Amino acid sequence: MQQITSNSDKLTKKNIINRVSDVPGGVSLTIADLVAGQIVEEATPLTAPSSGKRTVCKQAKLLTGSTTTVFVVDSELHNFKVGEYLMQVVGGAAYAITDITDNGDGTSSITVGTALEAATAGIFIYQSSATGAAAGALSNTAEVILKDAFEVPSAAQVIFIKDAQVRADVYADVIGPLYLAQMAGILEINY
């Protein structure tokens, strides 16, 4: 006997304008390093496969009200965790996240122990693989982008399958410049 279940998806912005070519057969993703219930947006950069699975390249765009030690970001669209390292510039400052606070207005404040370079709304923060005054280095190298947004499941998954694009046109300021520079087949379109 089958059980009837219902579910709902969160509405997300369409970030891909033109879809040129898919990764054949889709991709398998690691989700253990993501935050359950958060959204991974359409056009989010993904790494090359390692042991058959790709990793989400963590990034977030700063919102108004950020400082160089407290970064205000969209609550649902970041997947950072306390203890991970944040950076803005390769070879720049990179420090550990000490606190993530939900501001109750759709934004979260991500706090680092030592100041990064800037707090201007619209710039991106990224996950760093090292920490220190001049140690900023991207944790992951972007290769493709996620074809459709998804909500990170809370249940354990043996395998999590999605689709990805190798070549596509995306809206400007959807992908952080450091990741965009790594993907020759992804182009930004300004409207």
C-alpha cells in the first residue's frame, strides 16, 4: 500500500537566463556540509566531482548594515557554519566564523573574530580553506553551476542527485566574481 504525502517548495529567484548545456546524467552532491532547511540557489557554483560527489561552493552577498566583522546576509541563502573560515579576497584576510545570529527580519549576521577588508553591500564573502591576515584561499574550485534551486534536506541522504549546467547565461551579481572567473562557460548578462 502506498502512502500519500505532501510537500512544498520555497519559491526562489530564477538566476539562469539561457541554459546552454547540462552535465550529462546530472550530478551527485554532498550535503553534510550544508545547513538543513537553507536554500541553495539556482546558479550556485559546484566543484568538480571528488569520489563521485560535487560540493557546493559557499558564498553570500553582503546586505546593508554590514561591518567588517559582522556581515549581514540573507538568512535562507547562506550555508555557512560557525567555525568555517570567511574571506573576500584571495591572499587577503580570512578568519573563522564565531557566531551566526538570525536577525528576525529575513537576514542573518555572520560574525568573524577579526576584521576582513570591506563591508560594502553587494560584495561577496566566500569560504576559505585557511585563516590568517594574508591567508585567504577559496576552499573549493567552481566548475559548473546548479540548474535548479533546492532546500537542504534534514534527513540523512545516501546520495543527493541534482542537475548542473556547464554553459549558461546568468543574471549579473548572482555568482561571486572569484567563482565566476573560474568557469569559462558561464557568462553574466546585465539587465
